Amino acid sequence: MSNVKNNQTASTMQDRGAFNKPISSLEDALNRCQELGMRVSRQRRYILELLWEVQEHLSAREIYDRLNQRGKDIGHTSVYQNLEALSSQGIIESVERCDGRLYGNISDSHSHVNCLDTNQIIDVYVELPKDLLEEIEERTGVKIVDYRIDFYGRKKEG
């Protein structure tokens, strides 16, 4: 899965105080676990390594299957418990879908392009024009500090 990232956009969103230091690597994720006092168990490490390697959103079942296909001995319950712990602490992303929850490696603020043909979710960084954000703030009376946008589309022909 391709990740599209605009560093200027990410830093601009950070300048607005939208989020703490983003987790942008496996090493960052492991360090964040330790900073939060979470044990970096063998199973937790397997899950994080897989998510950073594949760079796509996977269900708990897909994570379980892929790890076991690789000879990593991990049970269903352990996968679910670790995914819940990692996502609740903001170390990985959890995306709610009508057919279940998907997990991805990017935990900082970003948007998604949802392909209706493949069910793939592609991570993108989008920066809305300042005047649009100001208009939204004026209409709602709420100061925008962060945002996420979900785009839906089909594969382009050609």
C-alpha cells in the first residue's frame, strides 16, 4: 500500500498544536511503548513489525493469519488484546468499518482515501486552505485544531 506524505503539511498541522510527536517508524512505536510503561512483549513486537512492514490497514484476523504463516506463535486472544492496547494508547491506528475494525501503523493525524473497488485504505496528508478553516470556525464557533477527511472513490481507468 502506498503512503502519500507531505512533510510540509504534517509540520503545519503540528504547528497548530494538533498532536504530540508523531510515531513515524517502528523504533518510534517501540520507544513510545516503553515511555508509556507498556511491556514490549514478543507478541507486541511481532504485531508492530508486521504493521510497519506491510504499510496497509489489516483486520485482527489478517494480522493473526499473517503472523502465524510466518511461524510466529501467537494466539487470537493475544492479537486482539495487543491491538486494543496499542490502539488505545495511540501507538497504532484503529479504523472502524462496517465489516469490522482495521489497524494501521500511522498514528498521527492524517486522512484516508477509501477505494470502493478494492476496499483499500490509503493514508494521505491533506492541508485545507486557511480561509476554508476560518470559514468553518466562523460558522460553528469552534476553533479547529486538527482534522481528518475520508475520501471515497473508485480506481481510475487508464
